[in-house]
Amino acid sequence: MALSHSPPFSRSSFSISTSTKTKTQNTTLSPSSFRTTPAPPLPIHVPRVVPFLSDGFVGSLKPTPSPKPYVRKDTCLVVPPPRGRKLLAVVKFLGGAFVGAVPEVTYGHLMELLAREGYLVISVPYNVTFNHEMAARQLYERFHACFDGLLESGLPDAGISPLEISGLPLYSVGHSNGALLQLLVGSYFDEKLPQANAIVSFNNKPATEAVPYFEQLGPFMSQVLPVVESIPVYSMATSASESTLKALMDTAGSVIQEIDKEAFLSLAKFADQLPSVFNQVREGTSEFKPTPLENREFFMKSYCVPRTLLVKFSTDAIDESDTIEEVLRPRVESFGGKIEKITLSGNHLTPCFQDLKWPVGPLYTPADALAQSLKSLSLNETRVLSRTITDWFKSLDRDS
């Protein structure tokens, strides 16, 4: 199989000057000449090392940061459509457990794909917890605080006025644990709800199945966590202020320039979830609240979102879309709603794949070809997911 790659590195593409201009004088050397103070050494010019990428782009040590595709609004992230694109609807987006705390890092590509189709995506980051009822109620309040702010002031950074947002339909997308939380919101409340839910890779297993060896974690954490908390480095890390973290980021800026500093701070917040979870386990938490059985019974009686799309993937061992379909269908059809289900190629992490650059060396190896092929396949599955969701949303607009 013939492998194609970018043109070889060309020295003519740029030049590095190492020459210096010096003035010389013709003098006669004598022994006394060697007793004078030696001249300072000439400066050494070290060529800069730049990355060589497979697309032929030669990077720089201080790349111009690309504009972020999102705007922070209150506690939410808002991903607007491209300027000039007509707004079709507002989409509330919830990610999965742990990864839902940093959606700009874990779901950035999927949210951008949705936004490109004309959807104003509002993602609500959240920390993982065993109390799903509390999480669902907090997410509902935080989303609507952000949404109300947009209805009042618009999104000036994206050139979107309040009038353009007012009257738009509201839809939602939830992945994994975020899918569960979307269903809970649609059951706890009966006003200001989405007209439709896209539920991706629904999962609500008991804690003992969701977390392997969960029953053994409680006694273990009771012994380990006090030791960890007593370590000075841990104490410093947990008490570090945001300004301190930003200072550390500035110091490390020359090393990790391709990472958005705000996103890096979000990753720190991602790690902050662990002590809280460990504490809950240490204090005796043994199951989610409500339990999965209680959730199913509650959905059968109270779920009131009229249109629901269940999306499952061909390779997903923890998906429970079939189970939740059996629970929701009688309830939804009882008030004239509709539930649909579709299976797509992919796995549980398909919504989280990002369009990252794959750096290679001067030689394009079979390993590079394999990696880029797998990346292309994964990104295509994410694009199919986005198109499936947006096509379904558009079909709802046509039906209304």
C-alpha cells in the first residue's frame, strides 16, 4: 500500500541567521597581550526547534491562540452558531459523569458540530455526585439562570440579540449520566421543559455495577483518605486559589501552549471532584439517590417531555437504552407524545472524540497511518451522531 505524506522538510522554507558582524584590527601580539582581561564570549545563536506536523504546517514557539468557540455565561458554557447563521433552537447539553465537569474539553467537537447547524448550545458543567436528584434540580436552576440572562441581554460576543433568542424552541441533549439527568429534569418539573430530549447512551446502573468493587471502596477510603489529606502537597493543591493556578499556567505557558488556559483550569476542577466522591464513599454511601429502580418507577409516572430520541451505539456494553425505552414508551404515548430509538456505529465514548492534531516525525510511518485512520473513523462516527440529532430536531420543526 502506497503511503502519501506531506512534502519533506525544506530548509528554504525559512532561514535562521547565526552570523555576527565584528570589527577587527591588525595588531602585533606580544606576551603582554595575553595578560589583558579576556573579551566576553560571542553570543551563541541556537536554532529554534519547531514541530513538524503531518499537514505540512510548521508551528512556532508562540502560536497565536485561536478564538475559543464558546462564551462563559454565569456557570454555563454557550457555544453559538457561526456569525450570520440563522438560529434554529436552543440546546441544553449535559455530559457524562466526571467528563461533564469540563465539557469544553470533553465535548467541544460535538457541541461545535451542533452549533454549526444553527443551534445555540448551552452546556451546564456539573460535578459528579451520588445524589442525582440534587444534581438534576441544581442543573435545572443553573441552566435557566443562564437562559434568562440570554433572553435579557443576548450574546453580544457572538452578535446575537435577545430578540433572536426569544421564541426559539428548546431542546436538550444528554450523554450517559447526563442522559439520566435530562430524564430526571423532565420528571421533576412540569414547566420550562425542553420540547424534545435526545438521550445518548443512557446508563443508570446500580453503584455496585457502575463502580467495580464499590462495596470494598468504603473501608479502603476510610483508611487511605486521611493519609492522603495529610500530605502537604495535597493540602497545597486543594487550597490553591484560581490566581495561583493561573500563575502556574503562565509559568508553564511555553511548554503547553496549545492548551487553553481556562480549559486547563477546568481540568483542575475536574480533579477536584475526586475528594468529594471519596468522602461520600467513606461516609457510607452505598447507592445512588434515587436508586435506579426508583428512577424507573418515577419515569413511568412523571416524565412529561413530549418527544424523545434514544441513541445507542453498536459497541456499548453499559448502554441501557432498550430498558429505558420499555419504561418511557407507555408513559410518553399516554399523553400523545412519541419516542424513537436508533442505533449508530460507535461506542460509549463516541460523543467525546475531539478533532486533535496528530503530530508525526519527518518519516510518515505505518503507525501514523493507522492512528490517523482510526482518528478519521472515530470523528466520522461523531459527525454522524451530530447529524442524526440535528436532523431529528429539524424534523420536529417541520412537524410543528
